[in-house]
Amino acid sequence: MRAVFALFMLLCSFTVAADDHARLYQSAGWPEQRDHFGEALKAAQQRYQSTLPPAVFQALVQNSNRRFEPAAMDQRAQSAFRTELADPQPALQFFESPLGRRIVAAETRATTRDQLAAHADGLPPIEADISRRLLIRHLAQALPVTEAGAEVSLALAGVAADSLSSMVPGLFGGDQTQMLVQSQRERLMQQIEADIDNTLMHVYRDLSDPELDEFATFAESPGGKAYYQAAVAALRAALAAQQSGQSIQPAQQGI
């Protein structure tokens, strides 16, 4: 009887943990950001329509829609969260707090289609006193914004290459492809990093200085570090970052 009770309690603990990860996924704004990525993907697809042959364009749309199917993205991201984030409670408590909800609202607002279109040519310089600039610099060092931004940009930029490689096996492949992808990732990170402070100043413009300080404190806490480390892994999983590299490997000839 004790063994049965112990097993029941263990199963209950797993259920609670799973629920906490799912709640965190919702509270931190992942579904909204996935929807916004879907809108950006459609815009990226359309940019190729007038420059690619119809068959190649159709392959691009089909392949990228398959890779970035919303339910599959959610499943991959949540699976990575459960694997990478042992204790979701600190992050869950933060993102369910009033400040956490304000942060998520600011982040999701910044990635809407209207906002991205309005600032397609870059953000205007934002003036701020030295105190706020120091807080923003502190936050920029604590958040993996550069890595996340590069992964999203790389995923959107890679849809054409993935489609071409599916039609012409071996067109891209091997170590040369991996070097090219890594080089592009590093270049994107440098571009994002060059303007990261101004970007964060814009995204979190409605937060007060004390709120920015509290945000940075969370991001640098053990629970915050664990969350953001898991978040990068979850983002890469959602975007199927490894799939792109695998899909452009040369075809194997016999085993």
C-alpha cells in the first residue's frame, strides 16, 4: 500500500511539474511570439515570390510551412523546456507577477507585424539619462537577446536555401555549409549587438527605472539564468535550427 501511495505521489509531482512548464510557456508569451514569427515567415516567403521560379517558390512555401508548423513548434519548444529547465517555479512566479506581465506585454507588442513594419528601416535613437542607460546596459548583458535575435533571423533567411537543397540534393552540404551558417550567425549577432541598447530602450520604454532594475535582478538570479538558458534551447528547438543543417547535408550513398 505504501508503494502504491508513493507511486501516486510521484505521478502527481510529475503532473504538477508538467503543468508548471506549460503555465510558464503561456505566461512568458511564447504562443504570441510564435504567432508573430508566423506572420514574419509569411512576409519572408512573399519576398521571394517575384524572384524565384514558380516551382522553387512553391517548394519554399511548402518546406518552410512544414518546418514551422505552429503546433510542432510549440511541441518542440515545450519539450526542450522540460528537458533544460529543472525548476520552472522561479521564472513562473516572475512572469505571473504584475511586472512580469508588463514585460511580456512590451516584448510581444514589439514583435507585432505593425511594429516591425513601422521600424523596418531601424529604430530612431532614444534619448535617456545616464542612470537609465546603465540599467539598459545591465539588462542587455543579462538577457540572451543577441543570440535569440540571430536564431530567428537565421531561420527566416534560411527558408530559400532549405528549399533549393531539397530540389537539388547536394547543392549545399557538409562542413562548408556548417561554416557558412556559423559565419552568418556570428555576423547577425554582431549586427544585433551594435544596436542592442537602443533596441531594449525602445522595447521597455514604458518600464520605470526601478522596474528595469528588478528585471535585471531576476535575469541575473539563478532562476533567471536557468530560464533564459533554457529559453535559447527552446527557441532553437522550436525553429528546428538543427533541421536546416541536416536538410542540406549531401545525400548518403549506401551504408
